[in-house]
Amino acid sequence: MADALSFLSAPSPEPLRFQTVGGLLDATVARWPDRPALIVRHQGIRWSYAEFAAQVDELARGLMAQGLERGERIGIWSPNNAEWVLTQFATARAGLVLVNINPAYRLAELEHALRKVGCRALLLAGATKHSDYPGMVRTLVPELAAGAGGRIDSAAFPELKLLVQLGAEPTPGFLPFAQLVAGGARIEPAALAALQALLDPDDPINIQFTSGTTGAPKGATLTHFNIVNNGFFVGAGMRLTPQDRLCIPVPLYHCFGMVLGVLAAVAHGAAMVFPGESFDPLQVLETVAAERCTALHGVPTMFIAELEHPRFREFDLSALRTGIMAGAPCPIAVLRRVVDEMHMREVTICYGMTETSPVSFQSHVDDPLEKRVSTVGRVHPHVQVKVIDAAGRVVARGVAGEICTRGYSVMRGYWNDAARTAEVVDAAGWMHTGDLGVIDADGFCNIVGRVKDLIIRGGENVYPREIEEFLYRHPDVQDVAVVGVPDAKYGEEICAFIRLRDGARADDESVRAFCRGQIAHYKVPRYVHFVEAFPMTVTGKVQKYLLRELAEQQLGLRREATA
Ligand code: AMP
């Protein structure tokens, strides 16, 4: 019976849009020029859509005035700020490929990113308390001379020609962002309009280095068509309108910020509200209350930090209605608190990955709460999904396997890396996600872990997610991550890393006692470690491979070498 297979495809009365990022902005400005577009609290910025679009155009002409040409790569290495959002649209308008560089990267990673995609220009933030961006770039490019207006000729990076510094205090040698913008006066608006007409929605427009919880970062290359449509449908999934004010504390260099935040808001005329340069729970609470935000995004650990903040009760969050929790498994208990205590009764869960622009599943605002808290919802409009077993066959509904995604949202490929692209996108166009999921009879999907994180203990498949969800019910447990560690007898054993609530005293034996009789004996963690914090990626994913290494060190275990 065909419908018993784990294959989903979602038709939609709303067609895909054959539009560029610039075209999307034009359409919004034409409809809602006076609605608020961008509010950046830490920079004191409040722009309407008409004001925002005017700034975008000036910057786009500024980029053209530097001789940057269609298809060239422009890196941005900065925490969240107004310049980042302007650059996102201005590069797209000028046909340039924006390269998102994680602001937490250090020299070796920056070097890898610049070389991998051959950046022609780099826009970087001024020094912050965590990172001296100009200082680091100077180490890489010692040729940088004061008075050269950011122009460089570097032996180490022959393709890199221009260095621009954001912010009000430029460092000698770099072209100040304000001058980049001012230079746009040399280019006629008609020249920009003519360039617009040449652009094709299928052009690559953005490269994002996948956070990769393992391995060297790969440059996932996305087109206008990929991200414009994903942003549109994600915003539609939240029922965003021009009356909404979306608080975006997630990073812009990641799809969560620039697609689920920025493009979703722009597609529906909603306001983008940035509480700060990087995540700070108190700033988020203050911003939501002061700006009467109606929507709030976050990875699960951000929502946990907001809910647990000692001053949480002081803030009036009653304007909140919706938002997205995504990026990592969303604990059911946290989601319930987000609905009850943060008033986000229409919160939606998204599941996806950078390589699929990113979202492929989203819960509907009116799905039953039970489904919304326990699954990642249903397949996204115009996207196809199948779940396969190790032999590549589609499994029946209710059976776990690897999720594969196909459709408009699948990336163009990893930049200049056909071999690694072919490892994940097969000849039929399916992106193999490396995630394990189960699709139920109604088409709701539950993510049960990464293929690589699956634990096989004594021949039993154990999904870490299931044990984690169970342990979240323990009153002393604040956060938990379960991994497999090598074991001579069973192949692997279960190891739980737990962060306790303040003042809680559970020990390993009491945690095991809590599990016994409640979950199958082979799922009861043999080892329990208590930690103060988890090793995380900036996008809120626990780096399980580091936890496995830690457990192996602490327990003196060694993994048998495998091919
Ligand atoms: P990234 O490419 O950085 O966006 O990371 C994508 C990965 O994040 C996916 O392959 C999943 O492993 C994980 N992920 C994203 N959303 C969810 C979710 N709602 N539940 C579980 N895992 C998720």
C-alpha cells in the first residue's frame, strides 16, 4: 500500500516564487513602505521598509563602485548588527555571493573559509570584547597598509582585494563601512537597476559553512530561489503579517537568522527586531517586553536560558504569539513552558539543515499541542521527504531510518567540491541528511538522532533522544545529552551527561534508580556524568563527539578501530 510508505510530498495552493532576494524586498517595499522593517536595539536603529531599502540600494551601489562583479564572493565576519542585514540584501542586489563566516571562528577557520571560496572582499566587525577581528585579519594579511583604503595585494590570498570594517571606529588600513556606502554616489541608480534585470533567481547567492559537529566545514551554496522560497513558507507557517514584530536573537551568519528570521519577516512585511550582537537572555527578555514583540526565535538552549533567568518573571511577554524553536532536539518540557509561561501559543517547531535552505518540516500553528510538542510537524510545502533503511529502501510508516529531502530547497552543492556534494546529494536529487527520523501515519515526523549518534548496545538500536526525553522528566535535571561509549561486552554502553539545576543533588545511582522499571533495562545509562556545561556549537548543538571523547578519557575506554 503506497500510503504506508515513509514518503511525503506536500502540494500547496501557494506557488513557489521565481524571485531574487532583491525582488522579494522590492515587492515588500511596494506594499508596505511605512511599516517598521529593522529595529536594532544596541545600535539605536529604527527603519521603515522604505528607509531600509534606500540604505540597501546605496550599499549595493557602493559595492559596485569598488569594481565587485556579479558572481564574486564577499565574506562577512561579524556578530549581528544592522550592517549585516544591509549587506545580505545589498550583495544579493549586486549579484554578489555572500559568504557567511561564523563570528566565533578564529584564524585557521577564517583562512580556510576565505581560501575555500576565494573571497574577493571581506567585511569584518570592529573589535568586540570577545574578538579582535581587525587584529586577526592583520595577522593573516600583514601587507595591509594604512592609507590604502582597504585595498590589498596579498601573496597568501591572491583573490582577496578589499577589506572593509564595520562600525564607527575604523582601524587604519581598512575601508570604513561608511565610506563604502558613500562611494555608491559614483554609480547611477540606473546601473543598479540594469544589473537587477540580469540576475537569475537560480544564481548562487549565498555560501554558508555548515556548522558540522564533526569534520572540516563545507561551503553549502544556496540560490536566491532556495532561500527566498524557504523564508516565505517558513513565515507563512508562523502566519506572519505586517503587524508582527519578530525578535531575532539567533545568529545572522546561520540560516536561522538570515532565512527563518530576516527573509521570513521581509517576505511578509513583519518587523525584524535584533536584541543584541550575540545572544544574551536578559537582553532578549527586555527587548520582547519593550518592543512588544509578537514572535521570538531560538534554539532550545536559548529558550531554557530565558525561562531560567532569575529575572524572568519581571518581564511582560504577553504580546508574544509565535516563533520558532529549532536547530536541535526540542525537549517537550521546554516547549510546554514556552507555550504556558511565554505565551507563545502558536510556537512552531522547525527541522532542517543548511543544505536544504534550511527547513523541511514545520509544525502548524493549529496542530494539536500534543503533536506540536512531540514532533517536528509535517513536511513543508513543495518539499519531498523519504525515510530509508541502511540499504536505501523506503521504510514503512512508524519505522526509523535516515531522512532524505528533495525539491526546490536542496542546495546547489558544496562550493567547488563535487566529490563531497556527491556524498550527500544522490543522482536522483535526494539530500541524505544524516538524521534519523520516524514518520507516523498522519505524516508527522519525529527526529530521533543523528545516524552517527545512534547507539547499538548488544544488537539493540538505542535512540539517544528517547532517553534524553525521559531524563528531562527528572526534577533535578536541567539539561541532558546521551552518547554511546565503547564496551567490550555489549559493543556500546549508554552514557548520560547531565547538567543539574542549581542546588540539586542527584547522584548517578539515583538517576539510574529513576530510570529502572520506567524504561527498558538496556536503555538505563550505565554511566552518568555531571557537568557544568556542554560543549556546544554556536548554533546550539551539543557536540556529542566531544562528549564521547570526554567519556572515553574519563572512563579509560578505547574504541576498537573501525574501517
Ligand atoms: P545546520 O546545518 O547547522 O542547520 O544543522 C542541521 C542539523 O541540526 C540537522 O541535520 C539536525 O541534526 C539538527 N536539527 C535541526 N533542527 C532540529 C530539530 N528540530 N530537531 C532535532 N534536530 C534538529
